[in-house]
Amino acid sequence: MVKYISAAVNVPLNGSLIVTLSDHIAFAIERQKQGMEFTNPLMDSIHECFPDELALGRYCLNEIKDKLGVELIDDEAGFIAMHIINAGMGTNMGQVPDITKMINECVEITDTFYSGRIDKSTIAYDRYLVHLKYLAKRLFSSQELPNVLSRDEDILTLVQLKFKKHYKCAKSLRDYILKNFSKMLTEDELLTLAIHLRKIGGQ
């Protein structure tokens, strides 16, 4: 299963995935035998923000059913997805709920800001989600994006004035992240967000 997952994802995976995933599946099977099934409170957020990882989690459930004859509940696909997210981002497992929550809330804030008019089937929206994931990875591993764009007065003025609405949305995301996770976005991160938002939010 780990080989299949590694081939399916686009980023290098933490080498500990085989251990953590094996342990989790063994415990999940044991819990199921004892009639203990845990619901995953992050299922909706994982479905929205990490659909590929969730699909891989469901692939694992099918493999477990086919090879071991054990049918685990769908929530376990979400837990497996969390292990894959953690391995891909190089964070620790305890940070995955916060990362997932942050990305999901940023998506909700964005959707509300643009009054639900964003087309989520576009390549631009997929790229926005990818950007949010890498932003979360940087923030939770304390890696700052160097201020390069914001040093260029022309770019700074263009985004702040010409993309005013989108820059305002980016600042709303910054304020949410600071308030809820005590993580500060740099000016370059604000500008990059605004550029992505311009592509999905139109004029």
C-alpha cells in the first residue's frame, strides 16, 4: 500500500509512513474486532481540502477488505489520509488537525468573501488549494517566504491598488491565521495570496 501511495502523490513522503500506517491499521482492525469504531471529526475538511489523500485512504480500506477480509468504516480512510498528509508535509501528526482546519477555514472565508461565486472546478482553484497547503506547511514548520516581491515597488503597488479587493481578502486570511494559530504572514505571502485570489475571484 505504501508503494502505491508513494507512486500516487507528487511529493516525497516521510520514510516513517510505513511504520505509522501499519500501526494505525493494526490498531483500527483490533478496535473493530472489539466493536470500537471512532468517528473522524475532520472528515468534511479532509474531503474538501485533501481529496487525493482521502481517495488513497479509501484505496487502503479496499485493500484491507480484499486481503484481510476486514471492512473498516469510511472514517478510517480519513485517519489514513491524515497519516499521508503528515508524511507528505513533513509535519508531526499532532499538527495535521490544525493544518486541515486552517486550510478549510481559509477556503470558507474565501468562498464567503466572493459570495459563493468561485468556480471550484478550475485549474486556478486547484492551484489555490495547493498554495494553501504549502502555505500551511511553511507556517507550521516555521519557514518564512523571503520578501522578494514586496521589495519591488511596482509589484507592491499593482497588487495593493489594482487587486485591491483580492488583497483585502488576503488580509482577512492573514488576520484569521494570526488570531487562531498565532502565525504571521509576510508581505510576500499576502501578495502571493492576492495574486491567486485574483485568478479565482475575477475582476
